[in-house]
Amino acid sequence: MLNESVLLNGEVRLDESRKERCGFPEFIFGANKTEEQLVDISKSLFSRGKDILITRVNEKVYESIVSKLHSELSYDKHARVIYWFSKPTLEKSASQKAKIGILTAGTSDMGVAMEAKLTIEVCGFKAELFMDVGVAGIHRLLNKIDKIREFDALIVVAGMEGALPSVVGGLVSCPVIAVPTSVGYGASFKGITAMLAMLNSCANGITVVNIDNGFGAGCAAVRCLMIHR
Amino acid sequence: MLNESVLLNGEVRLDESRKERCGFPEFIFGANKTEEQLVDISKSLFSRGKDILITRVNEKVYESIVSKLHSELSYDKHARVIYWFSKPTLEKSASQKAKIGILTAGTSDMGVAMEAKLTIEVCGFKAELFMDVGVAGIHRLLNKIDKIREFDALIVVAGMEGALPSVVGGLVSCPVIAVPTSVGYGASFKGITAMLAMLNSCANGITVVNIDNGFGAGCAAVRCLMIHR
Amino acid sequence: MLNESVLLNGEVRLDESRKERCGFPEFIFGANKTEEQLVDISKSLFSRGKDILITRVNEKVYESIVSKLHSELSYDKHARVIYWFSKPTLEKSASQKAKIGILTAGTSDMGVAMEAKLTIEVCGFKAELFMDVGVAGIHRLLNKIDKIREFDALIVVAGMEGALPSVVGGLVSCPVIAVPTSVGYGASFKGITAMLAMLNSCANGITVVNIDNGFGAGCAAVRCLMIHR
Amino acid sequence: MLNESVLLNGEVRLDESRKERCGFPEFIFGANKTEEQLVDISKSLFSRGKDILITRVNEKVYESIVSKLHSELSYDKHARVIYWFSKPTLEKSASQKAKIGILTAGTSDMGVAMEAKLTIEVCGFKAELFMDVGVAGIHRLLNKIDKIREFDALIVVAGMEGALPSVVGGLVSCPVIAVPTSVGYGASFKGITAMLAMLNSCANGITVVNIDNGFGAGCAAVRCLMIHR
Amino acid sequence: MLNESVLLNGEVRLDESRKERCGFPEFIFGANKTEEQLVDISKSLFSRGKDILITRVNEKVYESIVSKLHSELSYDKHARVIYWFSKPTLEKSASQKAKIGILTAGTSDMGVAMEAKLTIEVCGFKAELFMDVGVAGIHRLLNKIDKIREFDALIVVAGMEGALPSVVGGLVSCPVIAVPTSVGYGASFKGITAMLAMLNSCANGITVVNIDNGFGAGCAAVRCLMIHR
Amino acid sequence: MLNESVLLNGEVRLDESRKERCGFPEFIFGANKTEEQLVDISKSLFSRGKDILITRVNEKVYESIVSKLHSELSYDKHARVIYWFSKPTLEKSASQKAKIGILTAGTSDMGVAMEAKLTIEVCGFKAELFMDVGVAGIHRLLNKIDKIREFDALIVVAGMEGALPSVVGGLVSCPVIAVPTSVGYGASFKGITAMLAMLNSCANGITVVNIDNGFGAGCAAVRCLMIHR
Amino acid sequence: MLNESVLLNGEVRLDESRKERCGFPEFIFGANKTEEQLVDISKSLFSRGKDILITRVNEKVYESIVSKLHSELSYDKHARVIYWFSKPTLEKSASQKAKIGILTAGTSDMGVAMEAKLTIEVCGFKAELFMDVGVAGIHRLLNKIDKIREFDALIVVAGMEGALPSVVGGLVSCPVIAVPTSVGYGASFKGITAMLAMLNSCANGITVVNIDNGFGAGCAAVRCLMIHR
Amino acid sequence: MLNESVLLNGEVRLDESRKERCGFPEFIFGANKTEEQLVDISKSLFSRGKDILITRVNEKVYESIVSKLHSELSYDKHARVIYWFSKPTLEKSASQKAKIGILTAGTSDMGVAMEAKLTIEVCGFKAELFMDVGVAGIHRLLNKIDKIREFDALIVVAGMEGALPSVVGGLVSCPVIAVPTSVGYGASFKGITAMLAMLNSCANGITVVNIDNGFGAGCAAVRCLMIHR
């Protein structure tokens, strides 16, 4: 999650930019950056007509940035993401059928799911949410499974015991990307329990990203869609 | 899991024996005892006409004990338990309908399930096994759920991500005792992952015992049956 | 701990509601919900005449909810629970003798004990507290043991070294549900030490719930009482 | 990794078999099974003309099984896998260009890489190995990067500090599945360090499977190829 | 636990020997030493008329050493200690009333208790064992508490949940040295759970030594007795 | 650390009070108590002429209590302890030579050292501090070692790598009680590293208390002095 | 990180001061000190004409100290360091070519890098920063590698998966000191993952300091430069 | 620790070999290699006249290799290293004064120290051992400190509480490389405690390598000597 625009002209020149190297636009990881830095980066991206996706920023920072940029930046409260999609990106995303499904075990997992969704959209794809289909009420998942089976890739978000990806993985053949969330308390250890559970899934071929890493799950799903460009 | 027969006659005399105190017969935890000690204990129990349940012993020890006692001790390979049930115990157990169901996620969890089953039987109750109903093939559980709902208490045994108790807990109203097993590898950490997952179950009122503790789960289930003596 | 009211009418229809599936009323886990969400949920429950139990909310949230609902919601400071019990529930609970005993090792464990108590009451049962009977002054427990032995199930709450369930488990035959609390400092690791100690209890058939999970312990105790409906 | 052949004829009937549910053939996890069980399973698969892939078995077990089956089972020493591919599977696999690349950081990671390769082949796809391209000699990777970029999905296997997926992830746009291995000593904690490092990769959209889980990585890669069946 | 006999004649000369520095005789930690080294050390000690205490050696090593030294070395199977006490040491130890009590929770803790006992004896003091007084049968401890209160210091040995020191600490005023043992399984983590529990004891002024460190507990008790030489 | 004054008159009557049972006065653990509770307890102690020692309270709480009690309560900022010693206690403590030495590795360990000192004094003994004698400047300890050797027991307080008790333990023969502190950062893990280091001390017979537990160390030292009452 | 100025004149006199003992000036670890203490120490250092380096203090503390000292103390926001270098130190540092290179993986690692840089400068040496050369964009490092190879020692700062030191270590022959940072989230465990990864580096001879310990890395680099004084 | 001999002739060609890149000869990490692989590698090295250093092999493997190569390979039992130094290497090493000192806390740390020593020698430098200078008998270190101060770099090897590097680091100005060893038991956690202690050393500028990593420490020391080639 780098924001560099260096023109490389040295001897090695493996590649010019991340877009060419690995197909992703520029993302901004907002967590460790000052408001000043975020304003500067946003201005620079705007001036170059680039899409904007800044993760992990609170509403106060968003308001401050908007007040300084007078722009049309949007903010998603649950995902804690600032974003602005260019017309081509919006059109690309809108023109297609959703290819990625995002499932959550509980309502508290929504922020992580939204971070994934916005990440997918800034890459020009579309995602659809299925909320609150956790395993303690298994009928909720089963009632929707036919629809869920139609996607090209699934992101499954769960905290606490992180069991949902195992059930889903046993019902579909597409890539299943599991995202542990820090939802829970006590021995949930801020998501460690869910993460370990997912890494030990008895369903074949489940893969896992870092705790609360909706952004990473979105990128991983996009990588799947980029296979046959 | 104490094996004492001390006659208490001091001043305090809270109680004479465990049977009276908490309703359980004498159990022998075989893991840290020598063959000699186990032979002595078995002789002592036989001479008093007591049931025998020695947990965590390998087959070699069993054979050695049998050769020295010329008795009708049985051995369960999967549970690694030596046992002998007196006629009253057998009759009490046989005369009733099974009240406790034991579910396992995979075949590898069978040893732990059998340890629980034998523990329940030596206490004069009956248990029924439901093998291989893990969450990655959720239809296997759902096909049997009506029968499973008829029990007074359920023991749910699972390794790896330990997800089965959450699904079961959302489908029944009786006590659900979850037993994590050391089945798995890598980040399963010999059952720690399953144990943590179970402690964080999103199903209400699931309780948990130590890793591979089929014996403890059996005792806990028996405690439930002893409520209305 | 789900708050859904979806009418299920799809093909699978395993069950209509949690009450039917596993006997529990609707509970609200307040920790990750906004005030707005909690107000909405409370209104919806009121309009349907349902009991209310919202766990893990602070007093400020309670006051805000009350001011918006003009209702008779109560709040328990120690348990940090908002609750309102309907007349039938109150009558059912009042009409019976307490069946569940709740023991705490120290005064600091009171909040967790109260969360368990209110959970039991909203399910229509009754519980009685025994405070401050920790093992470092063992006479305090022994003086009350005859009374404690009369309950159908016991919840034992303890932080620090979590030793109380082991002593209690050796003195009674009913189900013993151990609740580790985050009381302590340094190597108590916010309840992990107590939780591990309880999982390793040398008393037979002790079961354990998550750290500070008074709610879960209450549910588990209620499951025991629902055995012979 | 379930081996069931139960014909489901109950009321629910979500699906008939794993193949239909999630597209995978039957795999056998050999680690916790007895020789007898493995012989029985192998016979059953043979009789039905099914491909065979038994993971985590040592050479002695392989020899014993072969001696009892008089079959053409093969054994891969590094992967510790017994396998037999039917003619259709072999032809399907042979007829296509390799779509999955498998990279290893060191020679010691070869067993895990081979387990992934055989898993992919039994599913009818093809994989190509790139050994010993670890980051401490970065030129080895860079020299091959053009070829590596041509694959549809990459499995990256590394122990110790688990850094290779981060470098690879920054150079390609396809799915990157990272497999931590237990190679290392001391603070490598049998693969935990590599696993954590991979989960924290600074490259976008890397996903991770359990330690030494070449089988799971193979399945995950196959899921990617099954997207556009 | 150093075995040096270096004559110090440099400039600093803080002290000549451990005996003078901290009052202990020479001990040999056998675990990481070869048979040859242990034979050499034993010979050297014999030739100087010194007492011998070699901890953590198995019986085979003991037999080998005896066969090479033709001496009167003894071996304690449970403690896994080789020892020989000189006449003055034996007399000093025999002439006095036992001042240190050693309590164990279960029979499996006996080896650690014996290591402590022999350590105390080689220092010229006397210790008395109280076996199997664990907390799950609290009457066993209470029946002996009057006698236990007479000692100058207590060593309390326990595995599993490590609760015994807390109960004992609440009943006596002398130093209580808690020794966690690796007895247990699953989440006992080879003694870590017991160790953490003891460090969090709710009884005032309990101190703790390393897991299975009977030797260290013995030394700590001896330090208490050396206060008023 | 219990504050009870229950008159026991039941059947068991093991003992009347902690003072008789284990020789300590009443202590108040302030951390989990409300201001109201602390005021009530203080009043009750005053009215009975008892000494007061309330640990783990901040200055604001102290000021509030003083304003409500109009008493002569003192407060130690570093130790975060409220205390008041009766005339007999002060005289007992003053009349004797210090018997306990308290060493700290760095200035940041002073609060813990002071908590130990006040605990010792409320028990009627005397302690002397030796600050800043950490191992990275070993001459500071060596310069004072002759004086340090004169004490009956030593409390050694250290954070970070917790090495000081090992050096001290090799230079004295009296009891050495090691107190790990949460001083440090990163991999000091709030005192865990120091605690583990102390439990593994290569010096014989070092004992350890919980992290930052100056109170516990003080009690343990007092237990040593109470040996020959 | 000790601030003592004791004149040693006892018998042992190993050395007079740290400068003589190990070549470092006096440093102040600000984290656990009060403003008053920091003002006193600063005054004392000023009066003796000593350089000042106070680590881990926030801006508010800096402003308070400056207002009380009326001095020319500087403050580095990123490093959170207060410093003042005497003329000789400035001249020594300025007169030489930079010998130490400091590399960071990301912008968020800058504070730690600056702490290292200032530490090196107060010791009279010079350091040069190379920011944002993390492994997910490997060309950034490769473009600068020729320049990086000219330094006498390298400090490599990285959070998240901590992979940068491995790549750098494989490209240079000088000492490489790796500094894990707490940058990251979820399973980065505040730097533990990076620290473990660095300790397991597959590059030969990488050494590691504590998490975020830019100061320690600076000191270690200075030790390298002091080899041939 | 790579053993590659690939001739690089692609486009990137950062460097031809590790010797040029980072100055080290080829080392063989023997732990995960088969006898056949080790024989092949040894032959290849011999044929090219290269020095040989194979770490982590047991004596049986050594004997097998020697029997197949008929060579003059040596074996160090303690270090578990196979080695053969060419004449130029031997002469280079012999011709110079030892520049690196290796200190060990106890005799059990000798294997790790020897691994470091042989690593240094195969690089053409010389090292000198100082055994058994652990902190529990601090006079042993102090008696030798003048000699120890003469080295250009120090490797300090210690298990258990890992305190030695802190004391040494406070007495010298040269680079101090700390090596934690897995010597100890219980809460030493196979070297983790020592490793953490060393990372938290209160002495300035101590650096740390992986547990038991004598090889890595040797390389790190050699990097220090290569500063001014």
C-alpha cells in the first residue's frame, strides 16, 4: 500500500509503476499519516485525475480534508474510508454484473465488509453484500446459498470463532477469501482466535488475510478477477 | 480424578467419599502412573467390587495388567481406556434410553468421543455416537438434526477450527459441552485453536472443557443428568 | 446473540426462530452497536411485547435510550445491562424457588455475576448470589456449602488464579459452570490465567465459558434447567 | 478433507457429493488414519475408478499399502504423498499448458511445494516449480520474473522469515497464495513466524494458508482456475 | 547451579567460593552433561569429601556412573536425583526436627517434591512430605492443617490449575514457596497454566519458582532457614 | 487481599480472622473499588483503630477520601498507596533495625519498591531502599554489596531484562524475592520478559512474585521474618 | 540508558563512568520520568556542558522544559526526541563523511529512523536516511543499492512483515542492524511479527534490536564505528 | 545460508555470487538436507577447492559422509559442525591475533559458542573462548574483564535468563552480539526467555540473533571485521 510516483530511470528499471507491475491503482493507507500528508496526497491524485481510496481514517479527518479540498470526496462511516471514483471507474464498475460476493457473520463485521467492497469498486469491479449469515442460525445462510453460488469469488467476514468460511467453503467451488475480524471479547484476542480458526478450516482451499483486513481481501478478490484479463 | 480411599475420622469430616460428595465413582487417570501402581489400584478396586475406568493408557500397559490380573478387563483402542463394569452398572446403563448424544466433526475425533462414552457408561448412563458430521459438509449434520434434538445433553467433539459446536448450539436447547481435540497441524497448535474458537462461540450458552478431555466432557454430561436425582 | 426478525419462507425452513430452535428469547449484545441501533431494536422489541436484555452498555447509553423511549427500562450498573421484563416473565421467575446458585471469589467479580443473574431471570428462572467466597479464606465457602449444595446448577465466577471452581466442583454433584474474569493484573493477562486454570481443573466435569462471559454462563445454566421441560 | 460416500436421501438433500458442491475430487488426509483404514479407502477408490491422493503418510505405510493392494500407487518422498491418477486425469492435466507456478524460498520447502503440485494435478491441472528463489539472493528471483508473470496463479512457499510472497506480490497481478513452512529453528516457532509475516505482507492482496499446507494451497489455486469453468 | 573450583587470585577477589558467598554446597545440574563429565565431577567431589547431589539424570546414567565409581551413590527414581551425603551432613540433618513441609496436590507431583526434599537434606536440614492434598478434595488438606501449620516454611507442589498454594497461603503465616509442575495435558501447557495461576494467587505473599523446579524450591526454603544462622 | 470482618460462628470455624490464620493485618486492594467503597472501608478500619493500607489508588481518589474523612491519611505518589499507621505499629517498626533490603535496577522501579516498603512497615517491620543498582553498571551494586549482605531478606525489583536478582542471588545467602516490573517497551511485554527471566534465574533459590507486585513481595518478606516469632 | 554521575571511590572501582567503560555519552530515557526530573537532569547536563539527548518525550513536555530552561533545546517531532549538541559534537559530526546508512521500509517508520539518526549524531558520527525502500516495490531498493553499499554499517527499519533486512543483508557485507517497528495492525502484534521475522532472516549475520528501538540501533551502529578508534 | 552455484547470465545480473555480494564463503545448513545431498554438495565444494562448513549435522551423518568421500573432513561434536579449511584460509586465520571474543554463561552453551568460532575461522578470522562466566558468580567475569576488553567484537552466549550480555555490554565499547540458547527448562521456553531478555537489555546497543544461532552470531561478528577491508 505504497504511494509513490517516482519515475524510475536508473539502470534496473524493472517496472514503471504498480499499476503495470501488479494491476492495482494507488491506495492510501490512512492510519499512520497526518492530515497534512493526506491533503497533499489527495491533491496530487486529483490533479492527475486518479481515483482516491484512503483507508482507516476517522470522520474528523475526513471533514478536515473535505474542508481544505472543496471536493466531492465521499466517506463511508462503517468502513472508515474516504473515496472518490472517476467517471471511467464508475462506468466500468456499473456496467457489469457483480462478480464478488461478500458475506458477514454478524452486523458488527459490516465495516470490514464495506472496506472490501469499496476496494473492489475502485478497481472497476462490483461486489454484493450478504449480511448476518453467521453459523449459529445456519438457516440464514442456507436460504441464500443458491444465489451465493453464482459469484466468481467470495469474501467471508467473521469475528469470534470465525466458523463461517468453513461452512461456505464446503458449499461452493470458487475462491473463498476469509477475513477474521476483531469482533468479540475475552479469548477472542481481538481477532486472533478467528484468524487461527480460519487458517485451520476443514474446508479445502480457504485462504486467509490479516485481521480486519477488508482492503486486503478486496485486493485478493480483484486478483482473482484479473486472471483472464 | 482422584484415587483415594482414606477413611476420614478427624474433626472436620466434611464428607466420607467422592461418591457422596459429588456423585462420581472412582476414576483412574492412567497417564502418570506406573504399571505397578495401576495393577495395585485395579486389584484394590476388584476386591471391593468396584467398576474400573482407567484413562490414557496404551495397549502394552493394558496387556501387562491383564496378564497379571487374569481378569476380564476390556480395552478400547481408540479411547485408550481400560474398563470393567459391574453387573449393576451394566444393567443400569442397559435399562435406559440413551440420554446423551456425542457428535464428532471427523473420524480422527473418535478416540475422544469414546473416552466420553465409556465415562458416561461407568456412571450408569447411556450415550450414542454421531460420527463425521463436521461443518464442511453441513448436510451431514442437518440430515440427522431431528434425532440429535431428542437428547438431554450433547457432547460435541471437534479439532482444527472447532466450528461444529456453534452450528449445533444454534439448533438445540439442551446443554452443549464442546470438546476441542488436538487433531490438526500447524496453526491448530494441538487443539488450542479449536479450544479458543469454542470459547468464543456465537451460539448462546456453549461450555467448554480442556483439549482432548473426553473424560471431563463425559463427567460434565453426567452432572447434567444428575440434576433431578 | 443475534437480533434478527426475518420471516423465513424459503425452501429450507429449518426453523422459524431461535426461541423454537434453542429455547432462548432474543438478547442484544450492546457492545458493538450504536445508540441509534439500540433505540431501534428496543422499540421493535417493545412493540412486540418482548422482554429486553441488552448487555455491555455503559450508563450514558442507557440514559440516552431511556430519554428517547420514555420507557421503564432498568439499568444494572455492575452488570452494565439494560433490561425490562414483561409481566409473564416476572411472574414465572418469581413463582419458583431459585434453582441456580452464583458464587464469586471476590467483590470485583460482581458485575459478571449480575450479568449471569439477569440473563437467567429474563429466561424465567431465578438465581441466588454468594459473594466473596474465594479460596484464600476457605472457611467462607465451607460455612455456606450446605446451602450451596441444594441448587440444580452452579455458576462459579473468579479472576486471578481462578481456583474457586475446583474446590466447589469437589463438593457438589450438579453442573458447575466456571466463568473466568479479567480481574487481576500483570500475569493474570486480563483473565487468560483464570480461564486456563479453570480448563485444567482437577475436579471432574467442570465446564468453562469465555472471560467475563456472565451472559454465556447464564445461558448455559438455563440450558441445564431446560433439560426436563 | 473428508472421505465420505454417504448417499443422502433425507429431507434436506442440499447436495449429493463434494464434487458437485465444491468441485473437488475425494482426498485422503493420511496423518490420523491407520494402515488398515488407508488400505480400505484405497480399495474402495480403486473399485470405483477414482483418482487417489493420500497426504501425510510416510514411506513405510506406502510400502505396506502397495504390498496389500498389488497396485500401481506412486509415492513422492518429499511430499509424503501416495497417489494414482486415472487416465482421464492424466490426459486432462497433460493436455494443457501449466497455469499455476509454485515458487520456493529454499530447498527445504520442496516437500510442501510437491504436495501442492500433486494436489493440482489430481484436479486435472498443471503446475511448474521454481525452486530456491529466496529473498537473500534477490537476483535469482529477478532473473526468472518474466516467466513467473505468465501464470494464472502463484503459490509461494517459504519458511524462516517468510518474506518471499511480499516481493513476488509486488511484481505480479495474479492471485498469490502464500504457504508458510515449518523450516527454521528457534524463534521460527515451527512456521508461526513465517505465517504471521505473510499475513502482514505489505504487498496488496496476498492470501495465506496454514503452515506446511501445500495441499490447501493447491486447492486454493485450483479454485482460482475453476472460476470460469 | 555452577560447578567450578577455580582458585581465584586475580585482583578483584570478591569471594572464594559459593559456600561463602551464598551458603550452598556444590550442586550438579545433570541434564546437559555427558556421562563422562558426570563421572569426573563425582570423582572430584568424592576426593574432596564433598556431598553429592546430581539432578535430572535418568536411571541408566546412574547405573553407568555407579559401575565406574564403585561407590555408595544412591538414586531416587521419582526425583531422578543421584546423591551421597557425608556423615556430618547426615548427622546434622538427622539431629533436628523437620522444619520444612512439602505438600503435593497429586501423586504425579511426587518427583518434584522428592527433588526438593533431597536438596534440603544435602544442605543439612530436614523436610516432611504431605502427599495428595489437592483442592478437589479439600477435606484431605483440612484434616492435616494443624500439623502443617507447625513448619517454618512450606513448599507447595501442584500441576494442572495450580490452586493448592492459594488455599494453603490463606491458612498459614510462614513462607509459602509454590512449585508449578508439568503434570496435566492440553491447556496445562506443560506447567505454564499452573505457574501463571500461582503468580496470581489471591493469598498474600506466595512466591513462585520455575516449572518442575523442586531443586530451586528446596534452595529457597533453605535460604529461609539460613536467616538466623 | 480480602477485607472481611465476618464473625464466623458456623459449624466449621477453622479460624476467626486472617490475622490469626496467616499473621497479616487487613489490606485493601484499591484497584477495583469505587470511591464510596473505599471511604466506607476506611471509616470502618478507623473506627476499629486498625492500620490502613490501600494499594493501587490514584491521587484524585486519595484527595476525595481525605476530604470525606478529615483524617491523617497519607499518600505515597510513587507507590500509589494510601496509608495510616497506628502508634503501636509505628513504634514497633521504629524500634528495630531494618531487616529487609529493597533493591531496584532503575529509577522507574521506585513505585513498586515503595509499595513493598509500606507493606512491610504496616506489618511492623522496617525496610531500606537501594536504588538504581542495575546490572549495566555493575560497579554500583558491587560498591554496596557488603551492606546489602547484612539483611535478613532481600526484595529485588527490576524491569526490562530482569537480570538483577540473578547477580544478587549469587552474592547472598538470605531469601531473595524477585519482583518483575512493567518498565520497558516493545518485547518487554509489560513485564512478562522480566518475570520469565527471573523464574529462570541461574542463581539458586530465587523466588518470584507477579509483575509490579510490590505488595506481594512485601508480604513474602514479612512471612520470612515471622518464621521465628 | 542510565544517568548517573556518582564518583566511585570505593574499593572495587571498576571504572569511573560509562564514557570510559563503554564509550557512550549520557542519554536520558524520557518515557518514565516526570517533567520535574527531566528539567533537573537537563539543567545538570547543561551546567556541565554536556550534550543532551532525551528520548520518548512528547511535544508538550518539550515545550514545558524549554519554557523553564530558556535554552536552545531542539525537538524532533517524528523521533519524539529533545536534543542539544555542543559545538565540539556538532563539529566532529559535520567534519566527516556519513558512515552509517539508515533504510526504512515505509514512511511510517520515519520516527524510529530519526531516533537512530540523532543518537548517532550525539555520539559525533553522521548518518544518511533512505526512506520508503520496502520490498513490495523492490526496484526502489535496487535503484539505490550501489550508494547503500558504501556505508560502514546499515540500520534497516521495517514494520509489518519485516522483510527488508533480509533483502539488504543479501546485498551488502557490512553490519546490518534490523529494527522492527510497531507499524501494522492485527497480526502484526505491535511489532512482534516483524521482530520474529528479522530474527529468522535467511540472510547471514543480521542482528536485531527491540521493537521501535531506534536509539538502541543507533548505539549498536556507533559500537561498530568505535572498533578501530 | 544458501548453496547455489547458478551461473547468472540473464539481463539483471546484480551480482555473480554471494562472496562478491556480501563477502561470505558458501555455508551449508545441514539440518534439512539428506545425506545424499550433503555428500553431493561436499564433493562439489572439494572439486572447486572451497572451504567447507556444514552446520547442524549429527555424528552419524558425518561418519557416513567421510566414508563416502575418503576426505579429511573434521567434525566438532559440540557444535555439530562438519568442516574443512583450505590452506589459505588456515594461514589467514593463523597469522592474525584473535579479534573476536566469545563468552558463555555456562558449560551447556559451549556447542553454540563452537559453532560461532568455526564460522569465524572459515571466514579467515580468529576467535577466543571464555567459558562459564555467567552472572550468578559475577567474580568470574570481573576477573577476566581486562582481557575481554581488548577484542574488536564480542559474542555473548547465554541460556536461562540471558543476563550476561547486559553486564558485559555495560563494561565494553565494542559491538556485543547476544546469542540466546535453548539451555534451561520450564519457563525458559527453549530459549525464548533468554532471547526476550537480551532484546530488552538495559545496556546500550546490544544486538541479538536467533536462538542457538552461533552461526549467525559468527557471521555478524565477521561483518564487523569487514568494515575496514
